[in-house]
Amino acid sequence: DSGVTQTPKHLITATGQRVTLRCSPRSGDLSVYWYQQSLDQGLQFLIQYYNGEERAKGNILERFSAQQFPDLHSELNLSSLELGDSALYFCASSKSGGGLNTGELFFGEGSRLTVL
Amino acid sequence: AQSVAQPEDQVNVAEGNPLTVKCTYSVSGNPYLFWYVQYPNRGLQFLLKYITGDNLVKGSYGFEAEFNKSQTSFHLKKPSALVSDSASYFCAVRDYILTGGGNKLTFGTGTQLKVEL
């Protein structure tokens, strides 16, 4: 158990809909990362938050947004869903979030999104 | 941007034999390299990392990795494979984001390891 909690574990929805994925980082970790894993794209970095502020942005679509709340949990919002958004979405956390962070990331079990 | 490459989609080994999962890197500056393992329908688990120091890094579950600067490689090794080692293995490199001061791990495409009796 990594200590990172993600909900829901599985989600099935229709095209055009909106979903919210939730992540609680390990106790004491200030940084949260979101990744998307799919068969054709592999593991793609989406976005990083550190203590409530966005710190790094990757291949995140404009239809997707995220935030980190004062209690440090994070939510990833996916809207106007398309079939191609079906994937496993991972949250990870680490203690620090800056450029000198040499520590590993701790991953949750993921949220599997299926868009029909 | 930093990147890593895993040239093999799949590696098959017999239980008890040594295993190697290959990774090469492309970075500017000193690389911070990582190996993660993913079991089916699970999240990624940290195995080991190289930041600086000894070129041979020891990690979890008997795995080790050899950092080779001249060959820009960071291969994952284990002297004696177990059936329970069957999983997907991902090499990663830390990448800094100058705007915003953030960072991320950039992962390779993964190598599926199959250990057979």
C-alpha cells in the first residue's frame, strides 16, 4: 500500500459526459501528480500541483482540468468525454515539488475510465 | 527534454536464470533515473533510483541497476528470476520544468517481463 488513495476505482460513462477523479496523497506529501496510461500512448504526464499551486503542465487537454485543495487532496476533472479518453488515470505524490526533488513518486492504484 | 527508451517490449526468462531489462537515457546534465514495476491492474511501485554515487544501485525484491555513463544506459538486473517477478517494468527520468519550478517523471514505454518455470 503506497498510501495514495484514488476514487473511484472504476468508472463507466458515455461520450460527452463529465467526470471527476479524486486523489488523496500520502500523509505529509505536498506534491500531487496526475498521469494517464493507455495502450497506445503509454504513461503520459498530465499535471503537477504543489501545496495548492500548479507547478508543471504536460500533455493535458483543454477539456481536462485539475486542482489541489487546502487539505492537499486533488481532483482531476474530465469533460466532454470522448472514446479516446478511456484510460487508467494515476495519481502520485511526493514530499517536495521543486526542481531539486530527487525523491521517488508514490502511485495510487488508479481510476479506470471507460467511455462508451 | 529528458527522455528514456526501453528497446524491448517483452523479455522472457526461465525461473532461476538472470534477467536484464534494458533502458537508455537522453538527458542534459546529470540524470536522475528510476525503475518502477507495475503488476496487472495495479499502480506503479518504486524499485530503485540512481541520483549520484555508486554505479550499481540496489533496490527492492533483489533487483539492482547498473548506471553506465559512457553507454547512457541504466539496465535493470536480477541474478535469479522468480515467476512472481512477471510484471511490466518502467524506466523513468526526472525532468525539470523551468516555468513554474515543477518537475515530473518521464517514463519509457515499458517492458513486459515473463518468467516461466
